Amino acid sequence: MRFIELVVEDFGVYEGATTFHFAPRRNEKNGRTITIVHGPNGSGKSTLFKSLNLALFGKIALGDRVTQKQYEDYILNRLHKTKDGTSSGEKARLSLTLELTLSGINRILSLERVWLRSKGALQESFRVLLDNAPPPVRDTDHQDWINALIHPGTVQSVFFDAEQLDNFADPSRHDEQLRDTLDRLLGLDLISRLQSDIITFLLNDAEGQALKKLKAEYRAISENVASLQKQKEKCRITLEELRTLRAKEVAALEARERRFIEKGGNYALRRKEIELEIGKITETMKKYRADIRLLCSELFPLALAPGITGRLLERLRREKAFKKARHAQDSLLERRDAIMNRIFSAPEWQEFGITTPEKKERLDFLSRILKDEMDVALDSEPLIHDVSDSEFRLYSSWIEKASTEDSPLLVDLCEKLRECEEEAEALRADLERAPDESSIQRQQQEMEKIRERILGFEVRIGACEEELRKSFERIEKEEQKQNAIVNSLGAFFAQEKRTDLAQRAQGALGTYKELLRRRKLQQLEEAFIRTFNRICRKDRFIKGITIDPDDFSTKIEDGDGSVLALDQLSAAERQLYVYSLIGGIHEASGLPLPLVIDTPLARFDTTHRSRLVKDFFPHVSKQLILFATDEEEEAFREHGGDRWTGVSYRLTFDDQAARTTTTSILDRQEAM
């Protein structure tokens, strides 16, 4: 069996017709068997989860002990309503298309269930098509025909909601949940009813005062059990409604908190903290400015302009060289005439045969060249700073110290001051975004009222859960009394042929029930071990598991051979246990069924989420549908879930329109 398509129309938070495609997809690399539907609480995930079951089985989807009135009230309460609480229409529709294999041939089964409110009452129509043709039964027998094709008990290995997951993980509720799931899956609940009918026959067919007393006791206990079953079912429905109401309040609170944050509410809540931070930063800035002023009172003016001080030092050096050159020039000029006279009087001129006019001409030439060269060296720059050598050394040392020792410290102080100014400016901007105190107080009061309502629902849910647990205990005690009476009946029926046959049938049914249960439990135990050790991060953490066929208590043998009870596992290990149990139940059904799980990752840490996404979800079924929160969907993608995902649906609840809209992504990896 595979789910192909679901259409939800004017049901719950869905307005108009909304279509969901669930058929697994394939590409060149691998099969995309997973469909994930995600959104915040109150966006319609639970409605969609329940709609798949409702479309298939109608009233039976709510439980085999739900009355027609309870079923009709349930549907009437889920006709789509507008924001003011009034009904937007008088009709709702669920249309489901699925694929079945009948006699080795794939067939398409189409189901359409329509509810119509008429004068306060509910009318229901159920239309069935097999390969676009009516099935070979009367219209009034459509549901019985569907139940014969798909036994309602099989959904125990298909649909797993948050309550079932919690029950499997809770040692106090585990055994009852496992018994109920397996008995319904195997049809053993029908055998139990048949056994009860045989006992009723035996009681009505026997005589004797002692037997009459047993009959009276048995009938009284049966009536009490029936009453307790009704109370339990009523409590279960109430619990579901309370959880739905709580989910709506949680969604409303989350929406208000988002708007609160968007409008700067967080900044207003931190107003005093931000103002205190600004004050601290202001004091730090004062200290930095004081340190800068102190440094600037000495040599730091020089450090503030390293380019100018560098050019000044270079100028002083050139002027010092200029003064030396001018001094040398003055000395040379003072001796020039004496030198020229000495050269003019030198006897060597006669040796070369140079006459006096020639000698004078050449000396004049040399004198002009010397004078020109000296004028060029001295006229290149004017003298600005007339400092002595000691002053030059002092000024040079000041500039050197300012540029090599003090400048980095000043730069660091200035950078810190700039960072403080930017941080203070950002904090002031945060304060400007904060709304006024009266608005904040009003919004906080509204959110606090919602939190109080949520707390009230949680208290009522806790009380309802406790009442449900007590109901299970009371029913179990009464059934034990019934079994004791049944065991006492044997002596009264030994001589009666009909009663003997009935007893044989009773015994045969009991034997069949026990053998079938034991065989399926063995298959479940084997499948459980394979699944658990594949997804558990502790290699071969579990060596064996034994499920008692009488009370369904579980004994776990770890790798060291120690025997553990469920309550000895950590919370994370119990969640791994739950998913291994789901995989085992799904495999033990022996049927190619889809798997539908609500809130699949909420209870796991990062490591175990990765194992589930990679080692459990892609392999547990040929079709897997997950109903997840946005946080779970993000974790699913982070751990590579897109690789196996065919379609992803995002649910968004519109507060103003009071309805949910959907956005689908087909083959997310290909889209990316």
C-alpha cells in the first residue's frame, strides 16, 4: 500500500481545497521515499496526520469504542472556522488516493469522505472507486469492503503519533501500549472479543446456583469494564482536545513573541542593561581620552604627525649640512686670493712655456669655475632653522622617541576609543528601536495571559493523563477478575457437549492467539535488534531482547550480558528503543505498508538525529511521511535528509485569515 494524494477541504485550519502529494519519487541516484510536512505548532500538522486515517476508516479511526455522537461532535468541531470562531461553511471533504497490490496487480483506490452540517446534525457520504470504477459491492457496504482490503488493525504499524511515542518510552505505559498495538495489528483484539462472546454463551447455557452466582459476577464485571472503557475513551478524547487547544495557545504565544521581537521588545526588556552598558563604555572612553591628553602634553604632538616630524628632521639634517658647506666656502673664499697668487707665482709656468697673459687668462678661468660651483651648492635651499649642534641633537632625539616609542601606544589608545564610540552608538541605536514602556507592559501582559492558559491546559492534561492511567489499571484489575471466573467455569461445563465444543473453541482460540503472538514477538525481537544496533551510537549496545507474551514487559541484554529493564535506559536510549520498536513492528506486520510519524526528531540530540536520518528513515519503509516542527525539519536537512526527500511541504498559519497555507518544494537538492 502507498499513499498517493490527499485533498483536505474546509477541514480544521485548511480553507478551501489543499492538495498534498505523497507518492515516492525516484531519480538517477536513489529513491526519494520520504515526504516531510513541517510547520510551527497550530499550523495543521496534527489535522493532516489524523486526516489520512479518517479518510480510510471514518469513525473507526477515532477508536473502536467511540460512539456515533462522539464521532459526529469530533467532525463538527473540525469544520473550518473563521477568525471570529464562526463556521466558514457547512461542508468538509477528505479525498485520499492510494495504491494497493491485489492478486499481484497494482490497483488505484480512491476514497472521498464528505461531511455536511444540516440543521445542527451531521450527514456523511462515502464514495469509493477502484481504478476509476465503483467496487463490486453496494454503496452501504463500502466501508466494510475497505476494512476487508485494509484491516483497521494494520494502521497500528502505519501511524505513530507523539502520544504513542511517549507511551512506548514511558516504562509505566510501555507494556499496555505495546499490547494494544500488537493485538490490533494481528487482529487478536477480534479473537479476544470472540472469546468473550463464547464465555457469554457458556454463561447463558449453564445452570446451577453456583454458576448463576458466577454469571452474575461476570456480568457485573463486564458492565463495569464496559463503563470503564467508555470513561477511558471519553478521557482519551478529552486529552486529545486539550492537547489541541494547548497547541493553539502555544502557536499564538510563539506568534506574539515573534511580533514582540520584531517590534524591538527585546531591546525594551534590556533597556536598563543597555543603559548600564552605555554608562560603562562612557567611563572607559573618558579614561582613554584622559590618557591621550596626558601623552599629548609631552612629546605626543610630534607622534600625532609622523610625516611632518619626519620631514622636519630631514630638513634639520640638510640645513646642518648646508651650514657646514657654507663654513667651508667662507674659509675657501678667505684663502682664494692667496692661493691664486701662489699659483700665479709658481715657477712651473715657465717650464711649460706659458706667457704671463696666458697664465692670467687660465687662472681667471679656474677662479670662475670654483666660484660657480660654490654658488650652486650654497644657493640650493635657504636657511630656515638656525640651530646649534647641541640643539640639533636634542631635537633629533625628541623626534626619534616620539616615532619609535610613544606612537604605537597612542595609536592603540585611539583605536580603543574609536571602538568604544562605535559600540556606544550601536547601543544607543538599540535603545531607539525599543518601544515605550506602556506598549511593552501591555504586550507582556497579553503574553502572560496566554502562558497562564497554557499552564492551565498543562495542569488539566496532566490530570487527564493520570486519570487515563488509572483507567487502564482499573480495567486490567477487572479483566483479571473475569479471567479468574473463566477459570472457575470448567467444572460446570464438563458434561455438556455444546459447552465442551465451546470450551474447545475457547481453548483453540487461546492457543492460536498465544502462538501467533509468540511468533510475531520473536520476529519483532529479531527486527528490533537489527534496527537498534544500526542507529545506536554505542556499537552493539544491545545483544538481545525478550518481550513477555503475557504482560509485554521487556528485558534487555546488553553487550556485557547484563539484563536491563526499560527504566534503566537513559532518556536518549529509550527514544532509540522506541524507534527500533517501530521498525520491528513495521517489519513484523509482513505487509508492504507506508509509515507515518509525528514529531520524529524532537526528543533526540544531534548525534542520534544524524543516525536516525541516515540509518533509519531511508530504510524503514518504502514510503515514509514525517510531520515535523520547523526545528526538526532544519535538523533533518542538516543531517542530509534532502537526499531521500521527494517532496517537502511548509505549513504557515495566517493569524489574520485564520487559515493555513502550504508551500511545497519538489526534490529539494535538485532545486538547490
